[in-house]
Amino acid sequence: MQGMKEKSSGQATAGSGAAAPLGASAADGATRADDATRSGRRPAGMSRRQFVMAGAAGAVLVGAGGLGAFARDTAQAAYLRPPGAEDEAHLLARCDRCQRCVQACPYDLVQPRPLTWDFPAVGTPELIYKDGYCDFCMKCVEACPTGALSWDAPSAANIGVAKVVSDACVAWDWGGCTVCADRCPVEGAITLDDRGRPHVDEVLCDGCGLCEMVCPAPSLRAYDASTAEKGIYVVSRQSAAAAVPGALTSAELEELCRTRRTDAGTGTTAGAGAAGSREKGGSRE
Amino acid sequence: MNKMRYLRIGVALAVLAAVLACTFAHVPAGTLCALCPVGFAEIAVASGSVPWALLPGVLALLAVVALLGRVFCSWVCPTSLTRNLFGGRTPRGLTGRTGTCAGCATGAGSAAGDPNAARTRSSLAAQGIVLAVLLAVSLVVHFPVFCLFCPIGLAFGTLFAASRLLITWQPGWELIVFPAMLLAEVFLLRRWCAAICPLGFFFGLAAKLHVRLPFAPKPRADAATCLYAEGCRTCATVCPEDICDATATPRDLEDCTGCLDCKEHCPTKAVKLTGK
Ligand code: SF4
Ligand code: SF4
Ligand code: SF4
Ligand code: SF4
Ligand code: SF4
Ligand code: SF4
């Protein structure tokens, strides 16, 4: 490797030396460098064009790394990750987007992040509770070869926390709906207050997403772009939304659900014991 | 005509299809990234601890290259697939050549010179520079930075964005951006493989071992039937790397990707896969 570098720098000099008197362009110089290779003087070396390309690629990587770090730090995002994700920094450092967790999830909950301004996170796994909920089968954690998802992480037993959306939840204005509280597999995680409105116990809830999946608000309400579709959403425990006590409005949820709390991490283990209190009998949809 | 090229397209598409099938069958086989030496190194420096569970897959891939040559590049890598699919009649090879032997034209009427003397070679030194920079950047910013540009990652990123679209009906910008980046890298940066691809650095090292293994198959022209002395340069002309199998040195064969175009087109079927 070292020897090759020496040879190649010699070659670059030879190339430019030959090209300079002609006042040649960089392309001509590259041709000369190729010619030097042709004459067989530097069999293992680098042509000038290859050197320029490698240098440009290096510069792009430095720029992209800086921009990516800036995007990540300004976005300060806290996505809802599969169980076993320690925190955003750990996941981003270890995930190589091999998609094994995506393939492993029997209910297609784990999906690659789409491309957004926070581009270093693209392709890393997040949970989508549209048509299913997590039963902590841990197949995603088993599948992960990089340690991005691991059994030791606090989120292995506690993915996130459900937040009621006060202007979208049907029980809040019309009353009568108890679907989430009826279906929640963790005893005591959703309780109804004296007006029949659901409240989430932030310690007991383990973020399984069953309530979000079954919430009937979208089919009961006429479509209204100003409110969230569902009346209850699971958010990351590192997000600012998780730090707000009680229910949120749609606008607050939109703004806070992916924003990372400044005291991120302090609340992540609060409900770690909740999985133990899970009812085993909860049937799947 | 071009039987081998269609076969290579078929194999590379089959790999993508198999990964997609695993997704729908919930078999966690993973993408090629689960075997990638660059991803392994990036994660090690970005997170400060070695992802040992990746190592068996990485070593298995490098062992295949050491035994069979850089067959990954020709037969599996989405970069070559893109070239073979959209590269017209003469898609370029690793070294950025068109498969039309630069040295063959210099003969000026008489028998042409040795094509191997005129080849552009892939450069471990250039790829080594890229690898060193990407590891340094990953170390500083704490995420695997090259994966955002890697043609393999872009191809699988597009594939999984499509599968997410089928499942959640949520399209993302990557459905447009990733294929555009992939095409730009393959067709605007024609020397991507020869000068940039850091996987190529590892494969190049393994290929150095390959050309020295006496039992590992390499394309060589059988002197008994080869028409090189009569002026035939067919193998070098069809070879995407401009390698002439009659005169190739081990250094030339390091760039061979085992595409087998030379074997297919040799007029006397003189090209054999032998350990030499
Ligand atoms: S634990 Fe099981 S159900 Fe939950 S996200 Fe992982 S694979 Fe899916
Ligand atoms: S299995 Fe692990 S490394 Fe692979 S995409 Fe999922 S989190 Fe990332
Ligand atoms: S996320 Fe699961 S545990 Fe939490 S409230 Fe909803 S159904 Fe209950
Ligand atoms: S050099 Fe890299 S990008 Fe090119 S074919 Fe090989 S693995 Fe793919
Ligand atoms: S994206 Fe490319 S460099 Fe990154 S792990 Fe995958 S194959 Fe390797
Ligand atoms: S020597 Fe033959 S097998 Fe090797 S790259 Fe050239 S044409 Fe393909």
C-alpha cells in the first residue's frame, strides 16, 4: 500500500511534467498519466484521473459527513424505534440498513425511515402501527447483526408511550368510545376518567401500539386535515411529546412527537418493568 | 450473442428478487450490507466497538472472492447490474473501459500490440484513500457515512422503499433520489469501481490472494488452440477490463471479475478456467 502510494505520486508528477509544456488541460494530463501506465513503468499505480476521482470522492464524503452531522443535530429527532434500540445516537452509529429487522417482523411493523432533511437516518428502522402492533416477539432484535438493536437496551421491554390526542379522540368530545381501554393488553395502562375519557399511565404503558392500531376515530369522524387521524399515538420516550403530561392536541403532537427532549434518557427506563404485567391472553386482530 | 451478459443480469436480478421474497416471507436474510466489509469497518469506528456478529458474513464474502475472484462485482453487485441493463451494447467494466480493447487499435494494419500493456488498471491506492477518508469521517460524525452513497445501499434502499410503499402506502423522496444517485454514480462517474468503491479495496486484496492460489479458477487461453500469434484479440476486445487471456499477468487477472465474456466469445474455445 505504502509502496504503491510512492509509485503513484511519482506517476502523477511524470504526467503533469509531460503535460505542462503543452499548456494541457487536466484531461490531457490524465491521458498522459494513462500513457505512463501503458508504458508499464508503474504497474500497480494510480492514474492521475483515478487520483483526482478518489480525492473528489473523499471531499464529498467529508462534506456529506459534516452536513449529515449538522442535519442530525438540528433535527434532534426521536423516532419510534423497534424494541432494543438504545437511543438515537447508538442506533445511527451501528445500523448499516441491512433491513434484517424489517424482514424479521411478522407484522410488517418495522419499516425503513423515508428520506427527509434528517438524511443520516434514512433507511434505519422505525415502527409503523398502521395495521399491527408489537407483541414483543423480539424477532427484530434477534435478527440484528450489528448490535443496533440489542437485548440490553431499556427499550427492549418498553418501546415508547401512548399519547391521547384530545381533539382527535372520539371519547373527548362525543363520548362513548372505550375501544383502546378495552383492548390494551397491559392492565391499568389505559384508565377512563369520570367522563369516560382515556388516560395513559406513562409508567405501565409499554408502547405496544395496539391502542393506536384499533382506534376507530378515522372511521367515525369525517376527514379533517387539522386533526390527527387517530385519537391515540405511540411516541418515543425520548421525544418531547412523551415529556408532556396527559393528553396532547393534534398540533402539539405534530410538533413534538419527533423532537428529542433535552433531558433525553432520564425517562426511558421509567416503565421498563411494565412488560412483566402484560396480559398473556390478548388476542391479535 | 451476449449469453453471459443476460445470465449475469439474471443472477443479479435473482439476488434482488430473493431479498424481496425474504421480506414478504419474513425471513431475516438481510441485504448484501449484512456481508459488507466496509459497513463492518464503518460501524466499528463510528460506534467505537466491533460488530463481531457481522464478521462471519464478511469473511465468507471475502473467502468467495479469494477462491473465485471478483465474481461479486460481475454477477451480484447492483452497479454491474445497472451497467448491464442500461449501459447499451457495450457496458463499461470496473476499470471504466467500454470492452473495446484500447490497445487493439494501435496495430496500424499489422498484428496489434499486447492489449494487457495498454490496460487501465483498478487502483487499490485510490480506493484506499477513499476508505481512509470514509473511516475518518465516520469516526468523527458517528454514523457510517459511505453507506449514504454506496450504490449497493442505494439499490437496496430503493427496493425497500418500494416494499414500504406496498405495505404502508407512504411514498418517500428516496424512491426518486436513490435511483437518480445510482445512475449518476454508474454513468457519470465511470471509474467508480476502479478508483472509488471501497468494497473494491477489500475485493482487490482478496483478488491478490486469488491469483496466487494454484487451484483457484482463472481464465487462461490454451496455447494449443489460441490464435493470439495469428493476431486474434477477441478476448481482450470483449473483456470489460481489456484483459487478454493469452498474455495476462497475475496483476492483470486481479481485475478479472469472472464475467466469462472471453470464454463465450473465443473463436476456438481456447479460454479455459484453470488454476494455472
Ligand atoms: S418485537 Fe416482534 S412484533 Fe415487535 S417490532 Fe420486533 S419483530 Fe415486530
Ligand atoms: S437489523 Fe440492525 S443493522 Fe440491520 S437495519 Fe435493522 S437495526 Fe439496522
Ligand atoms: S401502547 Fe399498548 S400498552 Fe400502551 S396504552 Fe396502548 S395498548 Fe396499552
Ligand atoms: S467495484 Fe464495488 S461498485 Fe463496482 S462492481 Fe465491485 S462491488 Fe460493485
Ligand atoms: S451500503 Fe454499501 S458500504 Fe454500506 S454496508 Fe451496504 S454495501 Fe457496505
Ligand atoms: S478476463 Fe474474461 S472473465 Fe475476466 S473480466 Fe475479462 S472477459 Fe470477464
